[in-house]
Amino acid sequence: MGAGDHVAGLVDAMHADPHNGVMTEAVATGRVAVGIEPEDYDRAHSGLHHSPLMRELWARAMGDEYPSQVEPFSSCSWWVLGRAVAGLRLRPDGVLVDLGCGRGGPGLWLARALSARLVGIDFSAAAVELAASRAPGFVAPGRAEFRRATLADTGLPDRYADGAVSIDVLPFAPDRRAVLREVRRILVPGGRLVATVRERPAGEDGWAVLAAEAGLELESSTVHVGHDDFWTRLYALWEEHEAGLRAEVGDAATDNFLREAAGSRTSPHRERPPLLLVLHRTD
Ligand SMILES: C[S@@+](CC[C@H](N)C(=O)[O-])C[C@H]1O[C@@H](n2cnc3c(N)ncnc32)[C@H](O)[C@@H]1O
């Protein structure tokens, strides 16, 4: 199976039934995922890692909000990093878990800024390998590790994390309630999750309800201004630089990126604001 098959399936599902099963989560972001299998993300992460053009386009789309050393595969901007610092309230040597860490940039940057120890979780083998290779550029040996696992089953012990972060990941999870239960389980009492999401659809349970069901309190919800404009600019740049991307990241990854761009343009879910949430385990 090619990644393109999956992405094409995703776009079709979006048009056929935007509230259907696993597709609901990806479609609900207002973006169409580059793929829904770990192998699709492997291809995307390797593409970003090895493509100066891809990183340049990201930087151009984000402008002076681009945290260059982080090299996010997401909307992780200076604004997001600043909010995460303020929201996490970690003590030195606290344990930070990055859920859906990708190539590790946001978690590594935060771990260095907060003198925290980092565990990154991702189901993409390429992501965890590339993240580990980048760790020495941010933190001392032994201060960061990366594990291949899913959001809903991290394999981490109960009450392990003093804080958790998840940038542009939760909306893609097949079962967000299960992920929030897992977050509650791994957080210490008093610990917080900072996560980027999109507002829930009208008529469905909101984030405060989902959080409460999992035993978490929605401490704050802030509109992520500029998020949708950033993606619109990035998608246009991908389309403009298709030939260059094909040369640097290959046809399969480029096809996925272009499908994401085309599918997202028609998504009705962009009407719901992108949010940055802080969820608190109070007991
Ligand atoms: C949009 S990327 C964001 C990566 C990173 N947070 C960043 O800001 O650069 C989403 C990441 O979530 C991971 N992911 C998606 N669904 C997952 C799941 N169910 N379990 C674990 N990782 C998942 C993907 O492999 C990918 O690395």
C-alpha cells in the first residue's frame, strides 16, 4: 500500500462522511493528514529532515513566528512555545512527556528551556530515531529519550510525568477520550497537558466535557490566532514548489503533501477555531 492510497482514502472519506470513525479526528482539524499510518509519517519526517527546501517553506509560511532550531512539523510557533512554557509550570528536573513528538523539536526545546527531562512518544519509527539524533543539539546526554508507542497506550508508568505537551497531534487520534484517560494516568496530581486542537463541532461534547470525563480540568482555552493563515500559506508554497519538493523528498511524500493541501482547502472544519488548551490533573 502506498501512502497516497491512505491519503486519497482520507479525502474521499471526508467528502463522503466527515463524521465517520477514525477519519473524524483527522478531518476535524480542518487539515487532511499527510497519512494515517505510522509509515506515512515515517516518509513525511524523513522528507522534512533531509529537505532544506521543505524547512525553508515552513519558515517562509510562519515568518518571524518560526522557531528555526525546533524545525516543527506542525504549527508550533514562538507563540505556542511561549504558551507551553507558561502553561506547564514545570519545576527543574521535572519529567516532560511529548505526545506525538515527531522529530522532537518542540519537546527538546521545552526540556532545555525548563531544565526538564524529556520522554518523547510517537508511533513513527523514523520520528523517534530522528528525534534521538537531534537530542544532543538541545540537552545533555541522558536528559531525553524517545519511544515508539501510541498516544492511548504510552507504556509509561502511572503518575510518571510532571507535564505533557502535544502539538498538532490530538486531532489525529482515533479515540481522543482514550488519549485523555492515558494523559490523566501518566500525569502526577497537579500536572498539566498543553495541547493544540480545534474547537469541537457544535452539538458534540466540548473539550471541557471530554477532559472532565477523563478526570482532567480544562484550565484554559485560547484561540491560536494565525494558525489557519499559516497552513494556507504553507499549502500554497508546497504547490508552488512542487518540482523542488519532488527532487528533495520524492514523489510519494510530495503526493501526500499536495493531497493534504488540496483536501484541506475544501474542509468545512476550518470554521471552528484552532485552540491551545491547558488541561490540569487536580487530584
Ligand atoms: C503533525 S505531526 C506533529 C509532530 C510534532 N508534535 C511537532 O510539532 O513537530 C503529528 C505527529 O503525531 C504522530 N502521531 C499521530 N497519531 C499518533 C498516534 N496515534 N500515536 C502516536 N503518535 C501519533 C505522528 O507520527 C506525527 O509525528
